[in-house]
Amino acid sequence: MSGRAASGPAAMVWGVAALLALLHWDFWFWDDRTLLFGFLPVGLAYQAAYSLAAVALWIVAVRWAWPSQLEAWASAEVPPDAMPAPLPGTKARLPESSH
């Protein structure tokens, strides 16, 4: 990793993602037999709302926190030695030659 902290929208996205990870364990609804609208178990309604929150977070991440420098790099013709370093634990893959 680069060792730099996320800032601005990216930090907000990471923070909300961490909060959603903690909220995913909805142990408070495991034994609740309440039905919403007369048919929907409250635990299932919670999971549906959780899924919508995850969708909203992904929309925010793509809209405001997407790393545009990677998009610029990916769409440019860049020599292989100028490519970013691979993630730790992965092997570097060079693009196929167009010759």
C-alpha cells in the first residue's frame, strides 16, 4: 500500500463501510417475531434496508470517491515500466503486446 491515509470523500466512504460492516451482525433481531406490514419478518426487513444502504454507499463511492487517476492511467497509452506497482500478494501482469 502507499501508506497515505484516505481523505475527503474516500475517508467518508471507508468510515461508512466500516459502520455497515458492524451493523451487518443484526443479532438484535434474531429472536424478534414482529411482522412488518403483516407478512415481513423484521429481520428480513432489516436486511433489505441494509442492502439498500450498501447500494447507496456504492453509488456514493463511484460518484465522489472513485480514484480518477486510475481511470486516466487505464485509458492512456503508458509504457509497462510506468504502470503502478501491483498490490501486495499479487503478481504483476503486463498487458499483451499489440504487435
